[in-house]
Amino acid sequence: MNVLERFTHADTFVEMELGEKLIATGYVIILGMAITFTALVLIWFLTSLMSKMIQKIESKNTVAKVKPQPAQSPTSAANTAPTVAQVSTDEDESELIAVITAAVAASLNTSMHNIRVSNIRRVSDSTPVWGKSGRSEVMNARV
């Protein structure tokens, strides 16, 4: 009879010597660790596979949503007046500059006159949806 088989039965377990019990315990520990490691590797593989599939789907959706705008000739572009969207963008930018200046001044504990915001550029946000959701929950919990 195998050591592990004797280890599983109560009447044969009592008859086992200490060395046999230690060997059987080692087998059980190694077997449990191997099963756990195999399951974790499988979970990791499936997660990375799903991530790649989602990235491909999202890239296809963003390519499909982007539509090129018709090009205007230089003569027709010169004759057109600025649109409302352009005017509101300029107003939004001045408001954005004022808000950013005020935030920087508040964080540095100084006056807004001591700070000059000369350049603002947007940085792409690669935070996943669950990260953004967690941030908003933390911010809402503070209120």
C-alpha cells in the first residue's frame, strides 16, 4: 500500500511511523502547492487573454467611430465666419486657465498673481474604468 493511501485511512494512519507520516505530509503539501500554482497560472493566462480581446474590440470601435471631416478649400475657409463652437472653446480655455491657476495657487499657498500659466496640454488618461470608479467613490465618501 502506498504512503498516501495509508495516510488517508484512520486505522492505517495510527500504525504509521513518524518518518512515514512526515513523508506523507510533505507529499500533501507539495501536491496542494502544485494545484494552487497551476490554478493561478491558468487564471493569469485567461485574464491576459481577455484583456487582449477587449483591447482589440475597443480599438476596432474607436477606428470605426472616427470619421474624417471633409476638407475645405482655402477660399471657402477664408469666407466662413468663426462658429459658435470655436468661440465657446476659447471661453472654456480661459475659464480652464483661471481654474488651473487658482488650484495651483491654493496648493502652493500663494497668491494667483505670483503664478503664470503659460502652457496647458491634455494628457491621455489610460486609467481603467474600475480605477476611475474607485476614485469617484473615494471622493464622494469625503463629502
